[in-house]
Amino acid sequence: MKLKNLFNLLKVLPLFLLIISCGGPNESDDPIIIPVAKVQATFNMSISPSDPNVMLFDNKTVGKGEFMSEWDFGQGNGFVEDLPGIEEIRFDTDGTFTVTLKVTNEAGFTEDSKTVVVNNGTGGICPNGNCTSNSSSALKDATTTFFVGNITRASRINAGGKHTEVLKSDFSSITSEYEMKMNVMYPSQGNYDFSAADVIVNFGFDNAINVHGHALIWHNATPDWVKDFAGSDSEFEAMVKDYITTTVTRYKGKIGSWDVVNEAIEDGSGNPLRNSIFKQKMGDDYIKKCFQWARDADPNVLLFYNDYNMASSPGKRAAMFKIVDSLGDLIDGVGTQMHINYNFPSKSNIQAVADGTVSRGLKLHFAELDVRANPDNDQTSLTAERADEQKAKFKEVVQIYNSIPLDNKYALTVWGLKDNETWLIDFWGHIDWPLMYDDNFNKKKAYDGFLEGLQ
Ligand code: XIL
């Protein structure tokens, strides 16, 4: 029990006894019942940065009023008092330990339990039992026939630490999460801002990591001044040409590829071309014009069309291949966003994306891979069972990618390093764990799934 909490509980106890034992202001014999809400026990845990066999437990109990708290660290000692500050507990022997925090106030008690799995053969502790089992090989060493990518931000590169360490050790390609989009690179007419993009491209270049440029044209990252363009259609087109030419030229020889156009196709029936400002001002062949300007600016950089729901929607996939076919030699490859679920889409639909791309002799970029483990928002933590299912989906995706011919391979990019950095939590508004590393940079089973998919 925290001493302060015990002290406070003792302070309020006489008052509490007085209230329930005397009649109160109405002077009737009925006791006045003052409802007291239970406090909710909850805690965070993480591996000590200085010792792989020490866990840090942080009591984050929520609720008003006084309470006392105790821990059972699952090592046979029963409940012990919760000392002030973060508890540091050593786990030396292999096994599965249930750690419980019990919190008591006048209304009763609540508990929170978490599992710690210790396997010294694999380097120590694995919170939640969802870490990798035995893999010490780096992804980038295992993927020798294609780039294995992840995303980054200028701020994370500048901060360095574990983020850049993991990027450098595990990944051979990087994509900017949002700073190589038009709203960031071209915030107002005539004023380009490549400061964040430069940080990312230079980091890749300096560390011999491929950079995939994402994305020159995307309706969702179009600055307002472009959406409200004050000028004629031909001035609009000249502006877009200047933007593409300036940007592609700037990174010529420094990056391997560009998504020229992202998400141009509607989801609705018939999957028509999205009615973006680019379509409105430049016509239905705006995609071809953009590819031509990018090609003219850098004949060597690979040019991709990128879109989502390519596996889950055969209709949208067909619409995408129609656009791709109309581009002829201007396009080098197809980027298919892989924002998928642990149980969806089917293997055969993912395979169909690969088959359609290979049959056209194009490069395939399995882009933006994340595998939602909680699509129905019915989980509060990643269970061992769901982690296994997620692992199987990672493995399936990698197996399909790794089986395409060498000439069609380019990169498989995962959309985020660690679970608590995923864009999906904001996008869907609830918790999920869709990536290969947990919040503390521990490799999850999903990481093993990636490696096993290569075999
Ligand atoms: C997302 C980023 O992850 C977010 O940080 C940003 O705010 C919005 O864009 N499809 C894409 C990506 O092509 O660029 C999107 O990335 C996710 C959906």
C-alpha cells in the first residue's frame, strides 16, 4: 500500500464511520447512505531500459478519493504493499507470471492483471507473451530480393534513439508518413518547403536506405490554396507541372521511386475516377499528364500508382488496372496499400493483386501494410490467440509477395514501427495493435510471421 494512501485512508475513516453511524441532518433513524464509487485498478508495464530481466510496473489507477493498493507479482509471495513510485521487479526464471494490482477503497476492490512471459533463451522478458519467440535475424538481412520498408517523420529522425536504430537495423527502405505530400511540400503558391522531406531523404541517402517518395498527388493532402485555386485551368495545369517537376528534380538520384498519384479511384459503384480538383481542372487524363512530367524530370526513378482496397474489392482492382494499362510505358509499378485485418481479405484476393501486376510485367509494391487485430473493437488488449492470427496474416502476405518473380519485386512497406504509433488508432477511434513491434519496441509474433513468410 502506498503510505500516503494508507495515511489518507486512516484520515477519512473516522468521518466515514461517523456518517454511517449517526442519523445525519434529518435526525431520522435512517442512516444516510453516501455512495462511494469504486476506483478502477490499472497499471502500465514495460521492460527496464537498463536490464532485460527487470519489469517496471506503474500504478495508473483511476477514480476519485482515497484508496490503498497492493501488488501480487506472481512469484509466490502473495500481495505486498505498493511502494511509492514505479515498482522494479526482477524476473530471473523462465515461466509465465500473472501480475495483479489490487486497489481497495470504501466501496470495495478492483483488480487489474497482466501476464509476463520470461524466456531467457530469447533474451529475457516478453510482456503479454506476444513477443517474438526466437528470431534474432534482422528483417533487412532476411529480405535480400526486395526492400523491406517502414515509415518515418523528420521529427523522429531528428530525435534519433530507438526509432532510427530500428530503422537502420531492420529496414532497407523508408517512406515519409506525411511530409512528402503536397500540403507539406507546397504550402502556398510559389513557396516550396522541402525542409522535412530533406531530413528524411538525406537520412535514407546517408544510411544507404532506399527512399520511396509518397505521394505527389493525393486528394487528401492537397493544400487549400490548390483546392481553391485562383486562376484558369491552364494556369492550374502549369502550376501542377511546376510542382511535380521541381519536386522530382530535387530528389533525382537520391530516391528510388515515387507514388505519382494516390487513391484516384472512388469506392462507390462502378469505381469511377474520383472527382478531385485535379480531375476537374485538368481533365480525365490528369493522371497521365502527372506521370509524364515525373518521367521527364527523372527518367530513372520508378513511378507507381498507389491505391487501397485492391485486395478486398475486385471491382476497384479492375478499375485500377484499367488506369494502369492506359499509362503504357510511363508507369513502372503498382502500389497496393495493405491496410488489412487479421481475418480479411482472403488469401486468394491478395494473390489476385499480385497476379494482375505480374501478368502486366509491372513492379509490385505491397505498400502500407498494417494488420488490424481489433477491427470490431471488442478487445482491450492483444490476446495471445489474436496475436497468433495476426502473425499468420503477416506470414501470408509476405509469402505471396516473396513468391512473385524477381523482376516484379520492389518493396514491402509496413505502415508504422510500433503499435502506439499507428495512424489507425486516430482513424478508427479505438485501440488496436496492427504492427510488428509493441509500444516498447519489443518484436511481436507478427515479426516472426514476416520472417516465416520468407521461408
Ligand atoms: C496517413 C498518415 O499515416 C497520417 O499520419 C496522416 O495524417 C494521413 O495520412 N493512405 C495513404 C497514407 O496513402 O498516406 C495515409 O497516411 C494512410 C492512408
